[in-house]
Amino acid sequence: MSGVSKAQKEAVYRYVQKSYDRVVLTLAKGERDKLKGVAAAAGESVNGYIKRAIEERMQREGKG
């Protein structure tokens, strides 16, 4: 966030903390780079790619 004031950064941080849950994902060495490539090829961010994959699986299993 270059060009953004410290107050703006803090406001965004507070908003994210209040509005979102976070999940830590641990991958084997090299898997992150593969995931980045696959997500980019699909035209998505890594976060968006993972979220979509989870949502699709939950729907298939009738849990979404």
C-alpha cells in the first residue's frame, strides 16, 4: 500500500480483523509456486483459487 498513510493502513487492518476469518495453509516446499502458477493460469489470485476450490468441494459434498 504505497502512498497510503499510516492511519489508512491501520483502518484497513482493523476492518480486515473485524470482517474476515483467517486460515493458515502449510504446503510442502515448492507447492506454493505450483499453486501460484495454476491460479495465475486460471486468471485468479491464490486466495480466490483456494476459496473457489473449497466452495466447489463443499457443494459437491452437499455441505455448502
